[in-house]
Amino acid sequence: MTGPKPAMSILDPTQLTLMRAISGATLRNAVLSNNIANADTPGFQPSDVDFHATLSDALDGGPEAIEAVSFAPEQLNVGAMQADGNGVSSEAEAAKLAENGLEIEALEQVAGSRLSILRTALGMGG
Amino acid sequence: MALFDALNISASGLTAQRLRMDVTSANLANAQSTRTPEGGPYRRQDVVLQESSGDGSFAGALSGALGGGGGGEPAGVEVAAIVPDTTPLRRVYEPGSPDADAQGYVEMPNVNPVEEMTDLIDASRSYQANVTAMQTTKQVFAKTIELL
């Protein structure tokens, strides 16, 4: 991008960060669901998405880095939990999934409140 | 990464576990079958699961075409094969049976009902785990849609 950046866009860095966090948590939701679906696949090792760390690194790089941030699942080599070499603990995955679901809801609550403030400012009603 | 990937992944888990239950039921139902279309007594069937690569799916192909990597993204589970169990058949002394050999022994299927019952419970619990994952995802997505 060339030229000076506008002092403030409609979607400020905080809103952008919230949205990126939601997309990271959504990917994590899919990855954790995948672990549960593969709880009986021989030799399968679970994966997880550390989107907090990725986002936190991007935050140090400014708005452009947040805009460009992308998340990737990482395989956790936890070893065998079952005789067939599978490393999935269904209980742990279910707990992580529930926790991640609550986190998405919390992020959406905040993102939603900020959007409704914007709507009010634009005269569109809350 | 589509919004409904997680639901499709859980659905693949449901399909796989349902098939395991079907195959286990077939094993139990045929625990005494001494004749099959292929000849010989019934052999216990085993389901082999593998992690799905997602290459064959529409979403996987689209993501690859858009340069989204395609690889590494979770795509659920799939049934690789249903293979016969090659452990030895049970030999039961039953001279009156039409399938008895010269010594009066009948070859019975290598099905152990206790093993099948534990497999059945295992598959049904895994099915429930996938249902729970699906419910969590659905609840979160419903909240997302409320935002719009």
C-alpha cells in the first residue's frame, strides 16, 4: 500500500484483532472436532491451533501484521494413549472444545457490542 | 476454512462410528453362521479407520485452487477398508451337524460375543462424543449468526 494511512478506519485494529481471533478460534474448533472424529484411528496424533500465540506475535507487528495473520494447525506428538498408537484423549479434547466454544462466544459478544456502538454512531440505531 | 467444516468433520465421525456399529452387529448376528456365499464359515469383519486427507472434497479442492494450501487442514475421518479377521476359526465337536468333517468337528466363526459387545459400546460412546462436538459447534455458530 502507498501513501499515508488514514488516521482511523471504520474497523479499527481492535475490531480487526477480534475478528482474526474469532477466525483462529473457528479453525481451532474444526481441528478439535477432527481430533474427536479420529479418536479410533490407529496411529493418529491430535493437533491444536495456538492462535493466541500467533495473534500475540502479530500484535507486535502493527495493524498490517494483524491484517495478514494466518493460523495453522500443529500436530502434538503426545505419544500413544491407546494400544493402536492413537494419541487422542476424548475427555481432554471435549474439554478443550467446550472451552474454545465459550471463548468464541465471548469474542463475539465483544465484537457485537463494538459493532452496535458503530451502528449508533452512523445513525442506524443500536 | 469454511464456517461449516467443523460440522462436516463431526459428521464424518458419526458416519464412521455408525459403520463400526453396523459391522459389529453383523459379526454378532453371524456368530453361528457356518455357511457364507464365499464358502466356509463366517469370518469376523473389522473396520479400518484412517484420517481423511480432504483432497477429494469440494472444500479441499476449492481451498487448493484459491492457494489456501489445502493440505494440513483437518478433514475428518474415513473408512479405509473392512477387512476379515484372519485369526483361526473355532472348532466345535458336533457330529450331528451337516457341516461336520470326518472327525465330527464343525468350524465355527471366529466371533467372540464379549469382544463384539465391548466394540459396540466403544463405537456408541465415540458416536456420542461426535454428537457432543457437533452440538458445541452448532451452538457457537448459532451465536455467530445472531450477530449479523
